[in-house]
Amino acid sequence: MKNEWLPENFPRFDLCFLNEKFILINIPKNASTSIRNTLSLHRREPFSNYTKNSEYKKIVVIRDPMRRVISSYMELIKLRKDGPYLETSGSEWFKLHQKDSEKSFKLFIDYIENRLYDAHVHTQYDYINKKGLDLEDIDYVLSFEYLKRDFNNMCDDLGINKELQWTNMSKSNVIKNKIKKLVEEDEVLQNKIKKIYYNDFLLYKKVK
């Protein structure tokens, strides 16, 4: 089992997307692709190259951790090849996802409790903190749940005319709906998620 994707070894925490005006603190499953497309943030470079440059407007999107971990699970069962897919495909939770999605999700949460092994399950906090940032250092902190509103407010503040190209909006399906209901009704499961993403819930509380 390889460990290069674990948070303590993950080199991509220092990366960001940018153009000549904006820096996006990219967090997977937080509408990053939509922000990048709308603002034409096509360069991906180390954030550490720009930490002392105050001319850039820094942006981040923060999402409800309870919803994000469901979205992360849905992403991982696609078995994407740009991550540790062999570990995913060999795990008991993945092998079970088509037969019993609820049990699969519970096993998934147990699995990541002490092993955040994929970029999609890393904490939002790490994507910010490992760049040496706090929320207060970021010019525009947008809420995923109110993304269009917050994006429009940002554009109004900056005097730019952009319409958010939200092409990655969450789509409802049977598996996701089952898991949402499971999480809503299972207090033990909720508490496990709150423990894993403790710092993310603190972040989310600041932007709700």
C-alpha cells in the first residue's frame, strides 16, 4: 500500500490555480472547476511562489463537510485513474458499493478515519493551512451552498461582469439519496464524520 497521497506526504497542497488577477485555493469537490472556467484560471503553480504578492485576489470555496464527504465518496466510486485507484478498488467498501451502498459508505468512513488516502477526502483545512493561510488571509471566502450569490457579490465588489459557469452542480441519484438519508438518520455516523473533519466544521461555521 502506497502512502504518497496521505496528507503528510501530499505535494499538491502547495498548488493553486491562477491568472494575472486571481489565485484560487483549489479544494476538490468544492466547485473548483466551475470557478476556474469562469475566471479563466488555467495556470497551476506553487502557491509559495506568490505568497508575498498582494496584487492577486485570493479565493476559496468552503463547503458543508457532511455533504462534501458524501460527494467525495461518490467521486471515488467512479474509480478515477488520477489518484490511488488501486487502493480504492481493493477496499472492502468499494467492492460492496453496488450491492449495499449504505454499508459501503459506513465502511468508507471507517476506512478514512485514520487514512485520508485520496485528494478528494483530504480536509478543506489542510488545503488552506498547508499553504500557510487562515481564512482571514483570503480575500473572498465563498460558501458552496450559496455559491452563485457569493460569486455575484464578489464580482460586484470587484466591478467585473462574470456569470458563474457552474457545470459541476451535484446531481441527484439513487445511491446519493440513500447515503444522504443514512447520514441524516445515523447519529453515530455523523459523529464519526465530525471527528474526522473537525477543523472543516470549524471553517464552515465561520462562513455559514
